Amino acid sequence: MPVCDMRVRTRVWCPAGTVARAQVFSDVCGVLLVGGANGLQRHVAAAFQFAQLRDPLDTIAKATGETLSGTIAADVLALPLDQWTVAGPGAISLDALATEAARQLGALVNWRFLEDGSLWMGRETWPTATLPETDQVLDLEVDYSTPEPLPLLLTIIVPPLPGEWWAGKE
């Protein structure tokens, strides 16, 4: 798996993922870095009977070229699935598995890529945060009916400091 090391100011950030697109325009370097192997748009088809969640999860990972994290909780992997069908893009199949896991566990279950590029699923353990009363939470609607996956775009704009080099220019 390609690894992209980025130096932002004095900190080196080393996420593992795939550079889906890179370009330099007007002395600005733009990079679209996606988690993992960029395979979750691939179609996956399989059927399971009397399985555990680990079975379709393994199938999705193998069919999409992704690597499962070794930190997925055993109780999540062992969730029973009497009948389960995977049919569609890997990302949508992961959403369906996470929804079923959340239903069985009675807790929110997510999937995401870890910094090492591996695919993780489980209960998040982020610390609880509260928003000031002046902030507003907006709902986000995602249209899953489009045949092309919508990339998550993270834009970091960091103007170079004097003495830093970008694309061979100071």
C-alpha cells in the first residue's frame, strides 16, 4: 500500500492510504488521499447463513483489497447473522453491517480507516463534547443512489513558510 508522508509546518503526518489524485496548480500542491487501498467502491456479492459478522466483513475486505484492523473488538466480530447478503459497493455493505451491529449491541457502531490504513469497525470511544448554546448542529443527508461513491475531501491549506520548499520552489 502506498504511504504518503506529509510535512505540515514542523510536524510530519504519516497516514497510510492511497493517493487517488495529485496535481500542482499555481504553485499549490493538491492531493486527494483516501483511506486504505481505495477499493470500497468495488462491487461485492456474497450470501451467508448462520454466520458471524466477521464473515461478511472479511469477504468485503478481501473483495475490495482492504486490510482489516487487528483492533476490532471480539464481541463485534462475533455478532450472529442468521442470514446476510452482501450486494453492492463495499462502502454501502459496510454501512449495512454497522447498522446491524448497532441494532444488536444497542450502541452506535461505525467503520473507518485507521491511520495505519487498516479498516476498523466498532463502537467509538471519543470523549463526550458539548457545544456552546450559540452553535447549531446541521443534519447532513447523503444520497446513496448515485452509482459513484462520494469521496470525503479533506483540504489542508498551509502556506509555506520562508525556507520551505514545495514542488521545487521556495
